[in-house]
Amino acid sequence: MSGDAQVRFCEGLGVRFPGPTHLVILAREWTGALTGWVESRLEGKFGLEINREKTRVVEVKPGGESLDFLGYTFRWDRDRQGRPHQYLNVMPSAKAVAREREKLKALTDASQSHTPLPQLVDRLNRHLRGWANYFSYGYPRGAWWEIDWFVRARLQVHLQRRSQRPYRPPKGVGWYPHIQSFGLELLNLPTRGKRPVHAQGDFFWRAGCGKSARPVRRGEGL
């Protein structure tokens, strides 16, 4: 393969692809020669049939398209500090955030009304830690903030639903501090989002973006 593109391709012995299979191949530059090489490997070495109607090349570059892959969106955005250049933004995709909201809805729906609150919060914490660990690459702070807001609102609904009388926090305590008192672990904690090892390149500095405004809801209501 020529040196104008770098592609890592699995050629180990005994590799089998389930069908149908969706493959995403990343290259610094896509050429006709590279297309021929990939097609010969897939159809020749592995005996796969390529659906050329659904095959496309996405140019993830300034002014180009965005790419959704493995729950992430890759796209170039304007510099957040107003400097005259763009940066490669990697963040949880809108579909991934919507799916997470639906899972949190299921974990806090009416069927959980009789679940002891410490047990419910512990279950939510384990689920949120797993989600945040996966979506810790690039710039996830906006999605984390949205999920934090959503799960606190769901717990507020849960507390009001399981009470026969109108439920209110103790006098002088707001809803969010009251919910935090039950041990809910927020994703946007100061200790989370430090610059990870995999993000020490030219583009991924850290997962923080300063203060955020209330996000626009991407999914349905609570």
C-alpha cells in the first residue's frame, strides 16, 4: 500500500465476519488505489460482498461532513475561544444521548415506585458510571451535563410520584441539593474529565468547556 494513506486492517488468521457487517475504514486521504485495495481484501481475501449502493466516503474535514461511529459524532467546529481556526470535535452523538435518556426513563418509571430510594440511586450510579466511562473520549461535557440534568429531573418526578402527599424538599433546601443528598453521582464532577491519555494529541485537550447553559432537549419530555 502506498504511503499517502494509513489504514489498519485486520488480517489475522481465523478472522470471521458476521453478516451483514458494517465496516468503517479511517484514512488520512482516500484515493482510487486505496478503494481497489480495500475491495480486493474484502471480496478476495475475506469473501465478502460489498453493497456499493450503501458504501460512501465521508470527508471529515473543515467544511466537510460529520461522521457518526460507535456512538460518537466526529466533526470540525469553530474554535471555542474565537480563534481563527477549527478543531476536530468528538462527542457523544445525538442518538447515543437519546438512547441513554430512554434507558434512564426505564430505570425510573412507575414500576420502580416501590423500589427503596438508596437501591434505585445505587443502580443509577452504576449505570451512569459505565456510560460515562465509555463516552469519556474527546469533548463529552455537553452530553454529560444534559444527562445530569435529565436524571435529576427524573428523580424529582419519582419522589413526587411515590408520595401520597405533594412532595417537597426540606425547608430552605432546593430540589437539586436535596436529590444530591441521596448519593447521586453526577457526571460533570470537577474530578471527572481530566485530560485522558488517549486525548493527548493536537486536538483533544480535555473534556471540559467551562460553564454551560441549560441544554436544548433532544428527546421527548420527562
